[in-house]
Amino acid sequence: MGNLETDVLILGGGPAGLWAAVSAAAHGARVVLVDKGRCGSSGPGVYGATTVWDIPPGQARAEAVERALVRGGGLGDPVWLHRVIDEAHERLRNWSGRQVTDPRRIRFDGASYLRRLRRGALEAGVRILDHHPALHLLVDRSGRVVGAAGVRRHNNFQRWTIRAGAVVVATGGCAFGSGGAGTEVNTGDGLLMAAEAGAELSGMEFSSAYVLAPVLARVHPHRTIASGLAVRFATFYDESGAELPGRTSAALAAIADGRRVFAALDDVPEVVGHWLRRQGAVDAAGRVPVRAVLDGTVRGSGGLALTGVDCATTVPGLFAAGGVAGREVVAGAAGCSGGLRGAWALASGSWAGEGAARAATAFRDDVALPPAPGAGLGPHAHIDPRSVIGLVQEHTLPLRRSFRRSADSLTDSIAELDAMWPGARFELGGTGAERLRAREAAALLAVARWAGHSALARTESRGIHRRIDHPDVLAEWRLRLRCGGLDEVWVRPEQRPDPRGGELTANTTVTV
């Protein structure tokens, strides 16, 4: 396969990409889906359980929306939240293989959920191309996205090109190479490709979502065990044995203060607890030490700015779904996790697939321009991508950089990351696997710069964005930020009407 033509091209084979593929096919489009790994067997969705909101109409739904708006610091949109819940509820009505964790959530085994989605996509006629990472988008003379190009991992990295009437980016968020289960594929490639085509981003200051995982030695467990290693423990204790109220947020704050934190194994699956004991990771009191792992925009809110209910981006012909899309409209400043995250992947994928199918039908074919040289795609490697990745991780992974921010630390990080960009853009490159790694390094650097500039611009603390030099929630910052740019990063406020009259609730304040 060297060159193909289709109606809709999906980039990414996680839950959002598969829902988009099924939706586009249901609306009569020819669909091709390309995945960086093996669709249905890679990415964070494979590990652990997938929880999806399933709330029928009524008081419970209204209360869930209210809680989400408050938790998100007032940046969410109730209309979007109701749409997401309604879409998830309707599509899950006939699904089996689920466990009801409470009346408002359904839990699926992540690997089984993805296998079933992949099978459904194939049955709908979707052509799936595994191990076909995309490297850049194709744009025509009018600025419309008309396809993508990339390489095949298992065929000497030969190049492929797919022309399409519309493209859905569903490549997931960016975890900055933190080592979280399944996040090795979440390097921000889709964000960089879209930005190079002219797309804008939103909410990139909310890129500092952390999860807790056990402290382990050099052990790489099977995914059936690894799925339980990023869990929500029931109770946390500091090194003195004192219980930490507030669960995850309190544990992260204690780790940021330099204290060791331990978790009780009450809520950990027995197979995982048994494995941890065999590894010597459990102390005499039955507790396990935990560490903070940055999930970045995987569980944060930042991503491509959306312009309509069909999840269209600011570039014609390009749609976004799942973790690559900006989720402030539903998660606000709190980050997107739990049942909302699963519902968003389902709903945004379905809408983006339908929107792309409609756009492809109306599209009149035009000649694609030769792609502009993408960042990190030079013919030769003049700098080692590991040096770029190391710099990015130095300025993103530590809690002192992303969990607690200040103007001084952000300015320092931005200066070093911006200084690295010209070299990374033009000096990274190579052939084969080296070329792919160079592109990932450039994407990580680009995302870190957008996140840093946005965090510096928001001079308040809201949700997962914590400024130690601006600790308060300020009414004047109850707005969303757009950003973009490659050589010069820009940030500007997005003006929008306040659907809630300036108050979160009558008697509720925001906890940061």
C-alpha cells in the first residue's frame, strides 16, 4: 500500500478513533483508519478498566452536570456536558459485557472494550492499517486538509499517502514520555500535525494532570498486572503514618513537599496486590509507597480547539476526537478523567466521524500541495532526539515544574524550550525508525512550549493549574485561552458568554 483514496481518514485507533470510524461508516462514508501501533492493542485504554458515564435523563443527570461544572472551575459548558451524557447513554443502551459500578457509571475491561470496537469497525467496512504512524497532513491550495502521509513500521518504513475528503485526528493526548501504562504512543504527534496545518489549541495550561503509581524497581509487568498499577487507592499516609485527607490531591501535595507517601491496598485488585507483595513493594503494615506520574494532556483538558458541535477544528476538513481535542467544554480546568473521559471519547468520536462523513460528501477534490517540511522531518539527523526529549522531560515531569508553577519556573522553562526549538525543527531527522523518533521528539517539544506559554499567561490558580505566586481563583480569569504558533508561540483569551451568570453555584466555592 503506497497511495490510497478514501472519504474519511481516521488517525488513531483508540476508543475515540474507533467510535469515529464506526460513525463515519454508518453515514455511508468509505473509511480508512491508521494507527501508530496495533489498533485495539495499544495506548492507555488497553490498561485497566474503561469507565463511561451512563446517566439517564432526570435529576441524577442534572446533578452530575452541576458537579462537573463546579469541579471544572466554571470553564465547562452545560450544553456540551448534557450532549455528551445523552450520546453516551443512547449508544450504550444495547452494549453487553459491562459492569455497573454505581447507577451513573459503567465499567468495561479496557482491552475487551477496544477489541470489540475494532471488531465492530471491521464489520462496518472500515479498513484498518496497523503500525502506520502518520507524520504530516496534506493540505490543498485553499488550506483544507485533504489527507495525511506517514510510514509503515513493518515494511522498511516505506512511505504511504492517503487522500481523503476529511480527516479525524484521534491520536490521544501527550504524556511527555512519563512512563505511564500505555502512554508510550502519546507523544503529541497529532497536535503538532494539526498546528502545522494552521489549527489552534485551547486549554493547554491544563496539561499538568498527575496519577499515582506504586514505586517499583526495574520491573516491567505484564499488562494484566500493569493495568492495576495506576489505581485510585482508598487511603494515603505520609512517612509519619498520618492519614492524608483529600486522597489523590493531598498525596500529590505531600510528594511535592518532599515527603514519602504510602497507600493502603484496600481498593487494589487482589492479583495486583499479590504481585506487589512478591516484588517486595509492600511494607510490614500492608502499604505500598507511591510516586507521581505525569499524564499531561492524556487526562488534562488541553488539545485542539473545537469550533462546532461536530468537533470540527479551526482548519477546514479537519476534525478532532478524544484526548487530542480540547476538553474544557466538558471538563473545564479539572482535567478529563473517570467516567467523563470515557463518555467524551465515545461522544466526540461519534460526532467527529459523522461530521467528517458529511464534510467529505460536500468536498470537491482539489490538488494537494507538496507538504511543507515538518518539524523534525529533515533528511539527516544533526542532533540526537534524546537530547530534545531529555530537555522536555526536565521541564515537564517534575512536580516542581508542572504540579506547582510560578512565573520564575515557567519563564526559565520557556526560555530553554524556545531556545531548543529552531534546532529541533530543522536539525532533527533521519530515515526509518530514526525519523519517526525525531518527529516524536519535535512533537513533545512543541506541546511543552504551548503548555508553558499558556500556564504563564493564566495568572491564577484554577483546577489542576496551580500557581504558587497566584494562589487564588480570580473572576476575571473565568475564560478560556487559545494558543498556537510554531516559531513564535502566541496565547490569547477566548471571549465567550457566561452561561451561568458569573457564579459557580449559589453556595459553592471552587477547591484548587
